[in-house]
Amino acid sequence: MAARALSPRAIIIYLNLAGSLLMNGQRDAALSALELAQEASTREQSWLATMEFLMGCASFALENRDVTLALQLTERAERVAWGKERAVPSSGLFDKLRIHHTVHLHGPDAARALVAECRTKYRDRHPFYYLDTVACGAWLDKLSLGHYSEESVRGLALFESFGARGLRAINTTQGFLE
């Protein structure tokens, strides 16, 4: 019973471990941690566990630069979340993945409204989710303008102000920043 109660947390722990190991060049160990996350997700068999696993795997796929897999997993997460979007765990990651998905399906201009909505939602509420939206906005600038806008340059300076070098590194690894 105790192991089952910890499954959603175990999923997050294993997914975070997988991402960390991958960023440190330990690909085989990262894949092993990903398998452990899948086992924990299978044991739990709950909506929460499914969402955590799908989003974490999509994030891991981005870290591997496997855009196709990330898009497939994001699409699955969006279907699972349909009608329950406000209850999604790690809403910042969910929104980041939705922005990524929108760019690939409809282009950067279509994603700008979602970025603006998310910035408003997370500004002064959740600094790390806000920084993820800043990274997404900067990515959109690079895609459509070829360079960062002044707004993005100011926003990217917040990574340093908040001491979020690790988060910036994750966004860089995932392809949102250079």
C-alpha cells in the first residue's frame, strides 16, 4: 500500500533522475530511470500518474531532440487531459509542451497567443513556469525573426536574476534556447 501511495512521486523522481542523467551524458542510466518511471506509472494506473508520465516522457524526448516522439506524447497528454486541463499536475510543463505542439502544427504565430496567456497566468505566481514561457517566447522569436526580441532579451535575463541556471540549461537542451 505504501509503495502504491508513493507511485506518483516515484514517477516524478525517476523522470527527473532520467533528465539529469541524460544531461550528464549517462544515456543508459537515464533510460533505466525512464523504465522505472514507466513501471511506477503502470503500477499506479491513475489519471495523475498517466499525466505525469506522458509529460515527463515528452520532456525527456525533447531533451533527446526527438521532436516526433515529443509531439506524439504531448498529443496523448492533451487527449488524456481533455476537460480536466485545470487539474493537470505540473501545469507549466503542460503549457510548455502545448506551445511546442502548437508551433509544430500551426506555426510560431499561432503559438504567440498561448505564450502570452501563459505569461499572464504565471507572472508573479510561479517563477519557474513563467521562465519556461519566457524561453518559449524567445524560441518563437528565433523561429520567426531569426533573433531574440528586446522583450525576450529582458526576459532571459530573469534566469540569472532568479538563479535558474539549471532551468535555462534544461530549456537549452530541449531546443528552446541557445
